[in-house]
Amino acid sequence: MILPPKTRFPGYDVLNKRDTVSWDDATRAVIEERLATASDHAFFDAVEWRALEALCACIVPQRNDTPQIPVAALVDAKLKANHGDGYRDARLLPVREAWQKGLAALDVESRARFDLPFASVGEESQAALLRSMQAGELRGELWEGMPSDLFFTERILHDICGAYYSHPHAWSQIGFGGPANPRGYVRMYFDRRDPWEAAEASPGHEETARAENQHAR
């Protein structure tokens, strides 16, 4: 598994903005809710949860030496609340059904190839199954006509990546300051940075960026 770089923004923690003018009360409330997300499930059953956790580890692998983002739990919370996207490709089932059918179908495909559910096979086998899904090659009965490649792009990538990058720990990794409300952006020019934004480290200048980022509020 190839892990992403630890960070290009050394010393930056978006949560340092929590009690500053960068965020208002509405922003703080949303962020506190995301930080409080428990690494547990309320919508999926135990079998579906194992498959979802394995999927999340494949799509957005996380380093052990960085704060962990409860990606699977964020997806589970979205489905428990029955939050949709406001649109849906007609070839896909509704969000909840699509996920349940898709996870069940993935486990069946995995058992057919490897005699084990998706969460129990090795990384190479998981990657092979996901490549087949992305290519639309998984067409078992449990898919009920739902194109596996569409499920991959519109549900797996959309929901898992969206959950990951909705979390403040991910914002710190990519130097994002969160919603610029009420502060707003001022330096709206190419390659310009407001002083409260994170500084990206260039090779050999990591400590300079770290010093700037420790004061980014």
C-alpha cells in the first residue's frame, strides 16, 4: 500500500483557528460534530461494516503516525441520516440501497474468486477486485443491473473521498483553512497567499514553513 506524504504543510493545524476570527459559531459547530464522530457504525450491519472499512483503507489509506480520520463512520453517519446528493444517475439505486447492494455484491465476487469476503483477502486481491469494478467487469446477480463501474465512481469514490476531505485532520494535511467565514480571502491573485493560510514547504525550507504555519490563525 502506497501511503500519501505525511504533510507538505509542516506545523500546520487547522484546529488552531477554532477560537479565532477565522471561524464563526456555525463553522465551529459543524467541525465539532465531525471531530466527535465515533469509529463505529449505526446504519450498516457487522458484515457490511467490515467490507466498508476495508474499502476505505483501499481508497484513502492513512498513515499510522497521523491523526486518524473515521472515514467509514462518516459514510455510515451520512447514510443513517439519509442524506442524499440532490441528484442520482437513474442507473443507480438510491444511496442506501446502492451501498448495501454494492457491498453485498462485492463480497460475493470476492468469495467467487478467492473463497473469502472482501475484508479478508490481501491487498493485491482487493486491488484486483476494485480494478474489475472500475472497469465495469463485475456483473453478478446481486448487482441487480447496477453498473459496477458507476457504483465505483458515484458511490465509492464520491462518498469515501468526500467523507475523508470533509474532516479537519484532512484539511491540515492539504493546508486548507476550512470555510473562510467570516474572514474571507483577500489576496485573490495567482500564487498569492493570505497570512492566515498555510505555507507549503519547499525542499530545504521546511523549518521556515513550519514557523509560518505555527502562527497561521
